Amino acid sequence: MSFSWLTLMAQESEGVEAIEKPMDTGFLNTIWEKMTSVDLWINIGERVLWSIVFIIVGMIIISVVNRVIENFLMRRIRLRNSKAHKSSKRNKTLVSMLQNTVTVFGWFVIVVTILETFNIPVGTLLAGAGIAGLAIGFGAQSLVKDMITGFFIILENQFDKGDFVRVTNLGGTVAEGQVVYLGLRSSRILGYNSEMYMIPNGTIGEVVNYSKENTVAFLDFFLPIDADVRRVERILSVYLEENWQKNENIIEPPELIGVQDFVSGQLQYRIMFVTRPMEHLQVMRDYRINIQSHLQNNGITLGVPSIEFNEEEQQ
């Protein structure tokens, strides 16, 4: 019994000594020494200072490049579109897009440089971001296709807001009408019956733009078979020469083409007009009325189709 009691007392005394033994603070002391090291804070201060310098220099470079893009590209666009109708909205969209691209790329370079300054493993971060970007890219490939197509539509000036176009894809017509909106992802076209086509740019295949060049239009009217064509031409020549400049939609003096055909016992006469894009319909409406009225005032009556019946039909 005495031996057991003594053994128990010895074990209890050892436990007390183990509990009362002070904790090892060497690790904390090491951390504290490093945190209070002057060299450490000088090193951090230098890296922060260099990071601020990188940010300032990067912002200056981005600003200068954006200004160069705005001045140079806008000048080139104005020169290229000097003979066509101008589109300030399209030009601003293109310039803004390029400037945003430069800004994003510039800040990416700045952030990577700062991370390298602080010895952060940029390669590992980029690898992880690349995998995530690849996964997102597979899910958003149609969106990327739409935006890339929209960028090239704007860059190449294929069509613009207000243009009258026909859009086809794989040989089938997708929409035909007036462009009321042009963006990076989609376009909107107003059809003949006020139907609104909202088309993702990625689905646009071939585009027929009726508003790019001046329109050539032919005005046909009929004269009696026995009409004095030379007199009609003199009257029309004087009238057109005096009045064509009053219509701002006519680009150059109309040309008297002459007699085109004999149709139902009358003469088919033709005049050619060169008008602004998509303005030929209104010009034709106006000049049909004006020419009919002017010829009638000069004693010339337009032809009326004659219908001939043979003897068998009459019986």
C-alpha cells in the first residue's frame, strides 16, 4: 500500500510540474521581430511606392493612347466618309469600343506588374483564371460571336442607323427594312408593316445595303402614237433644267433617255433621275404629277392605251 501511495504522489507531483511549465513563445517572438524589422517596412514601402508609380504611369499612357485613337481614327473616318452620309453615332461607338479595349488591357498590365512587385505568383493565378475563362467561354460563345460580328459591322461600316437593308443568312431573308438600332450584340430593323426585327449580330450573313450609293430611277410615261416627240423633248428639257435643282434629293440633271417602246398603240418615253439613296420613290411621285401638269399646260396629252378587238371576238 505504501508503495502505491508513494507512486501516486510522485505522478501527481510530475503533473503539477508539467502544468506549471511556461508555454514556449519562441514562434511568436520570431514573428514579432520580423514585424518590427526596419528592413521589412522599408522593403514594403519601396514596393508600395513603385506600385503607385506604375499606376500613375499606366494611367498617363492609357490616357495618351485613347486621345491618339480619338484624334487619328476620327480623322480617318471623316475622310473615308466625306462622300457618304456621316454617322457620328457609329463613329463614337467604334472609338469608345477601342478606347475601352485599351483601358482594360492597360489596367491588366498594371495589376500584373504590381503583383509581380510583391512576389505574388501571377502564373498560378492566370492558370486558374484561364480555366475559369475557358469554361465561361464555352457557355457564352454565341454572345462572343455576336459581339465580334457587331464590332466588324461597325468597323467596316456595312450598315448604319437609318439605312435600308436586306439581311440574309444561308440564302434565306432574315429581315428587310430600315435599321433603327445598331449595337455590338444585336441590331433592330423596322419592316414594311412596322414589324420590328431584333437580330443577334452573329446570325447576320449577307447584307444588301440600299442606302450606300445614289439611286438611279427611271420615270416612264406614255405619249400618243402621233405625238411630236421632238417638241415634247424641247419642252421637257427646258422644264427639267429650270426645276431639278429645286429638289435637294436630285443629285444631277435628269437625262432624257427617249422613246423606249411601242405599247398598246402609244409611245413609252423614259427620263432617268439620279437621286439620294432611297429618295427615288418620292422624287418619282412628285415628277409624275409635275410632268403631267406641265405637258398638259403646253397642249400635250398623255397617251391612253388602246384595246383592239378582232372580228371573231366582236362576233
